[in-house]
Amino acid sequence: MTQGALLLRTEEELREVAQQAVDHAGTIAGARARASVFASGGINALVRDGQVDKAQRDGSQMLSVTVFLDGRSGSSSTAALDPASIRLAVEEAATIARNVQPDPNVDLADPSWLAFDGPSPKVFAPYHGGVDQLVESALAVEKAAIAALPTGKDIAVTEAGAASSEHGWALAISGGFCRSVMSSNHSRWCAAIARDDNGQSIEFADSSDKRFDSLDSVETVAERAIRRAEARLGARSAPAMRGPVLFEARIAQVVVADVLNALDGLSQHRGASFLPDAVGRQVAADHVTLMEDPFEDYGPASAPFDGEGVAGSRRALIEDGIARGYLHGSLSARRMATQSSGNSQGAYNLELSSSKPGGMLTDMHRMLGRGLVVTAVKGGGTDPVTGNFTRAVSGYWVEDGAVAYPVDDLTIAGSMPDMLHNIIAIGADVERQGGLRSGSILIDGMQVGGQS
Amino acid sequence: MNGGTQALDLARARLWDRSELDEATVVRAIGTLASRGADLADLYFESVRSRQWNLENGQVSNGSFTIDQGVGARTSREGRVAFAYSADFRPEALLDVAAAAQSLRRDGVDSAEAGGLRLASRSSSHDLYAMIDPVEQAQAEICIALLQKVDAMARAADPRIVDVRANIGAADKVMLVVDQDAQMAADVRPVLRLFVQVIAEAKGRRAQGMDGIGGRYGIERFDDAAVGAMVANAVRQATVNLDARPAPSGVMSVVLGPGYPGVLFHEAIGHGLEGDHHRLKLSAFTGMLGKQIASKGVTVIDDGGMSERLGSVAMDDEGTPADRTVLIEDGILVGMMQDRLNAGMMNWKRTGNGRRQSYAHLPMPRMTNTYLGAGEEDPADIIASVGRGIYAPAFGGGQVDIVSGRFNFSTTEAWLIEDGKLTAPVEGATLIGIGHEALKHISRIGNDLALDAGQASCGKQGQNLSVSVGQPTLRIDEMMVGGRGE
């Protein structure tokens, strides 16, 4: 594996720091420890009007150590990684552990759960260009966006940018675990403003990938931003109604994020989930499946193990509408008398799908018939306990199965447990946003609040 | 007393002396940043120690301690900025980070290194918050006792409370900024926060409630009265929400309670009056200066100089002293919040709003303590004036699109108003509007101005800061309420 140019610490150095922290904890009677070292380095260029508006060099590092003493734990973090700072961090964590109250479920992951070996997905593709190449790429996005501007419409490019970063992570645990992961991230983006009689709005488009060469092209990102801005012209409110709403693939996350919170082991144990005792129960329409995969090469949420050293697995979280598993770290797993699923830092790559073919976006429009298609979620939230779901959104209106006009200033509301059962179809128009792969999602029985 | 030479001495000891950093090296680094025609440059040194204790299941079984520190180096010419930062304070690292920032500048002019600089202090002392160390105060014994008291109070307040989570967070930030003229300023900023979240259960239904308090003060402020009021709020919210029915949907009158609901003005107006979006002509309020944008009687102020408030900064992160900026006066837009870069380019006065999350982030114009001033009406009369609408005393937070002025925020406690009376609690709803339009629909302003109790924070372009928000009870006609009822 080649060391990139952006990271100031080598993978070996990070492992040494993590191991030093665990070794120092070993000198404290009865103590065991877990130490995690992160380092990242990156460059970021934002351009406006053919010039660099902001150029930034990032470089950060942090050691986090947790010391366990007789069912108690203390954590400590430091940005300074010299030997004296490492010792201080360990001692501070031990002092906290001596002073807190015991909880029999607080401990390191069981050694039998640890990923001493096992698959390590490829997630590192360092950037070989320099600052100048990154700036050129950002300028090229802006230039392409200007070239894509439609005539006779009040649309302008407001910024474009490009960024590359490298990340190193080492994890050491008492008992001989010491592994590390190098990863990278590259992105380019563009923003355009659209103005009409009702005001102005900015639309973004971006592409992000572990591999620079897999980014969407400069032209694709630029044109997408312009197209999105153009689509906002003439936006108005829409009629209030109760009925189906289509969530475009790029915002499918808004539905799935709530499901992940509800399946989180700690929430389940506290009774703070709108899907109580979910496993084995029909929690969604019977054609819906949500798969998790930690090991896909260059997946946005791929990792060989979690922050406790436990590997995830390729599995169904929801299969044919039935919940099949929770997201467990060690603490929630022990509280619920089961094993960690390696999800102490959340879910890995996810794929939401349906056994009923939903077709492409135009097919989904036809299935919707009349109603709202959501393309952006502006705010709002979901009550994690009751599942009451309410959001401020914008998008476009569909009449007779065809796109009618852009809409804004709308609210949508529903009850998450009902919404999951009311999923009518998931489209074949699959997009990947963050760690989630999904098509557009058609959900019936939503309350749409509008003013016209 | 804080600031002045006392803060400067402490900052130099904690930030420079331990890394054997001397004045000559700092002067060389700032000289590098100020060279090649820079019209703005600074070095920002920071060290933050923080401590947190968490309670769940009636036990405090973990706690954490963090030391983060670093230096940010900025150089700018005509608004174009280059920035680099490092967690390493050693002399050679400081010179490297200054050189890295300067090398990112592509518009440099060939001119001599800025020479002849000498460090000088320009921070003055203040009494907005004391130079205490809440991290030292927040030791295990006292915090565990306090958190267990929160747990006991919540469970005793109502037998339907089945779960309590609470945490205490303490932080001590020491910062020192050196600008292109080698002027130094330093400040020591304490932060203390307490947060509680409860779940109530009855008849197979569950609901949550939450509240928090905090300030730039010592732990003695977490007395029984303050903690008791916070717990009572959280318990009331949870138990009220047990009986909540679906919120209505549609355009109606909304009465906002005093205090934290002021987050509406933070979102709907405040962000649109930060100088950066104005300079780029990207604010929904661009071109409205001097115009009547709100109902008469509406006055909105940003004041970084309020005693012990989490949004208070005696001087901002660029060394500009705190100011009280009137943004809207009797309905007319009169002010704007500025940092150094935008004030300089717009030929506007600096207002002490140049804030940054940390050394790893660039400063930008940010709010401090922002509130809508008191009116004269009795809050009870305001509720009684509404035929059908909702009353919202608690919110979970909100967002704004600065460019369009569109904002939204979500209730965590709300009631239906029918014929002037609160008749039933309703579930959370998202309220939406457009800042400059909502302002025109403010029809009644209460006499009960309050600021939030210390639970507010603000995110902008990925940077989080503590702020305060506030307002009296207010009636806004014609707001879009998005509940799941009809």
C-alpha cells in the first residue's frame, strides 16, 4: 500500500502510538484498555469567478483511550501524541474509571468477538496530484458549469470546489489486538443560484468517492448543479392533501436513518425506539429488504471492524419486511444478552430494495399519479420514541403521472411505523448517497401541508 | 475579572511556553503570513480541555476527558483566503504551517517580507465571565452526586417517568490571536452545561422530554432551584406528550413561548444578517438595509457582551471587542454582523462577530446572543387573542436557507388553541416560513422577554458554536404548521 502525500503520519506510527497507550495501561494493576488513533490530512479548494476563493490544508490527529477497571471505564483523548501526553491520557482515563460507578456490562469486547484477522476491504486510493491540480480541477468544474448555463434564465454559478483527504486509523486492545486502516476520500462540487419573482435559491451537486478516478466527471457535476437550479425556477406551494409521496433516491436516507436509530441496540434496550422488540416482527411492507455489507471494496461505509475491534457481517437488517437484527456494540449486546454485531459506530454500507419491481423514475411518477415528489429535505425531525415524523421539504408536483411544476414551502408528516408498512414501491432508479444505495421510495398515507 | 494581561499571561504559559515557542518565532511566522501583499493575516492559538460525565440507568458508569490544541494560520488578499492548521506548537511546526498557508496563495505579489514587527498586547480586561476553570471543578464526586440528584428528581416528579439520561459537560478554552500587525489578544472562556432527557410511559404509550441549562459560570450555579426547574421542564414535556394528538396541518396563527423559541429569529433573520452572505449578495436580506422589514415594535439585537451567557465572547476570535448590534429597530433593518474580512471588504465596522469553532476552522460572521426585545402585552392575553392555532413553548431546533430566507423549526411541546384557550397537547410539528415574510406577520409582542437557559447551539457550514437565543411570548399570524393531522 502506498503512503499518500497528504497524511503526515505513517500507518506504522499510528499503530505504535495506539500500542504504547495500551502498554502503558498494562502497567496499572487490573487495568485493560482500548486505544484508537486517528490522523487525517487533506487539501480543499473553493473557486469563484475563475479565482481561488479559499484554499485550505487540513491536518489533524487524536488519540482516544478507554481504560477498564472492574466493570468501570474512563475515557480520555489528546491531540498531542508525544510519549508524555500518551501516558497522561492513560492515567487520566484510569482516574476516571476508579471514580465512576460499576456497571457489569461495561467491558472490552469479548476476545471471541474480535476481528484479529478477517477481510479488510480496500478503502485507500491516495491522491497523487498536488494543490495545483486540485485547483485546476475545481476551476474546470466552474468553467463547465458556466458553459452549461441556459440562455434567457436568471441562473448563475456561485462556487465550485474540489477536495482530497487521507485518513489513518489504528486500534490496539489489551490481549494482543492491533490493526490499522488507511482510507481516502475525494470530492468535487458545484453550486448554482436561480432567481425568479419569488426570490432566489441555491442548489448543490457533488460527487464523492474513495477513488479519485471514480468521481463523476467535471461536466456531470457541473451540469447536474445547473439542472437542479433550473428546476427550481417558478417553484410555488402545492395543495394540501393526504396520500402518497415519492422520495427521490438521493434523499432516501431520510427514511432509512430513522430505521437505523430504531434498530440501535441501546435504544431498543432503553425502550426509546418506535420499533420496540423489532426482531422477528413485521416492521415494514412485506416486499422491503434492507441489506448491510461492511466489506465492499471502496464502499463509502466499508470497514474491516468497528471502534471496538469487532467485525460486522453481510446480513439483512430487514428481510421481506421482517426485522432480522439490531445494531449492537459491546454494551448493548451485553445488556441484551447477545453478541456485538460490530456496529458500535453505526451501520456499514446499506442497500434498500423491494421484491416488487418499481421501475425507473418515470414509472414511479405514473405509480404516484397525483402528488408530491420530494427532492430536498430542509429540516424537521422524527421523535425517536413515538415515531412521529415531520419535515419541511421541496420538490415537484406530479399530475396524471407526469411532472407538473416545481414546489416549495411544503411540509410532510406521518408516523414512521405506519410509513414503513405503507411503502408501495422502491424504484430501479438506484443512487448512492453516503453509505446508502436505494431507489426512489413511494409511501402512501402521508399528510402533505401546502398553502395553495 | 478576565482578559487583559492576566489572560495573556495564562495563554502564553499554556500555549507557548510548554512548546518552547518564543516571541521571535511567532513574529517570524506572522511575518511570513503577512508577506506578499496580504491585507489580512493571523495566527490563532488554542487549547481546550473538556470533561464529560454521563448518567444512564441511574448510574454514572463512564466519563471522559479531552485535551485538544492547535494553531490556525490564515493569510488573505482581497477576500481570497489561504488557511492551514496544525496540532503541533513546536517552533519548526509553527513556521511550517505559516509557510504552508502562504504557499496556498496563488495571487501573491512579489514584495518584501513584512518586517519590523513587534508583538504588542491589545486585549483589555472584562467582567463578562470569570477566569474560573470549570473542568477542574467538574470532578467525579460532585458530578456523580449532581447527576444522581437529577435522576432522583425526575423519577420523584412523576411515577410515569421510566428512564432518565443526563450528562454534565465542562470546557475551558484558552485562545490567543496574533494579527498581521503583531497585535496580540487573549481570552479564557469557561463553558458548563447540564442536560437531561426523560421517557414517560402510561397505558403502553411512551414519550420523551428534554431540557438543558448552561453558561460561562462555575458549577455552584447548578443549585437545586436551577436543576429542579430544568428537570420539571423535561418531565412536563414527556408527560404532556403522552397525551398528545396529531398536530394540525395548514396555515394558522402560532403563539411562541418566551426564551428558547427565539431560535426562530436566530434562523429566520439572524443568519441572513451575517456579513459574508451580504458581501456575496447571497442573503435573502440583500438590499433591504434601511427598509421596514418587520412589524412596528419589532426590535432584534445581537449582544456578545451579556454576563455569563454561552454566546458571550468578550472579544471575538479575531480580537475584536464584543459589541451590542441592533439588527432591526422598530421594524427597520439597521444592522449587520461582521468579521474582519467582510467588514474590511464592505467598508463596514467590525462588530465582534468573527467566531470560529476551533483552530482547525476559519472565522466567519456568527451570532452571539441574539434576541427579540420585549413588548408590552400580557402573555395570557396573547394566547386568548387566538381563535384557532397552536401554542409552542418548546422547540427542538431549526434550520434556515440563508439564500432564500426559508426557515423551519420543529416543536417538542405544543398545544392546540381553540377560542383563546389551550385545549389539548399536540405531537411535534414542523413550522415553516420565509424570514422577511414571517416578520411582517408578528402581531403581538409579550412583556416577558427571556433568554434560553443555556441549551442553544448553532451550526453554520459545518462549524458548531454555543450561542444564546431569546424572545418574549409572540403571536405570528399565518404560519404554515406541518402536523400529521388534517
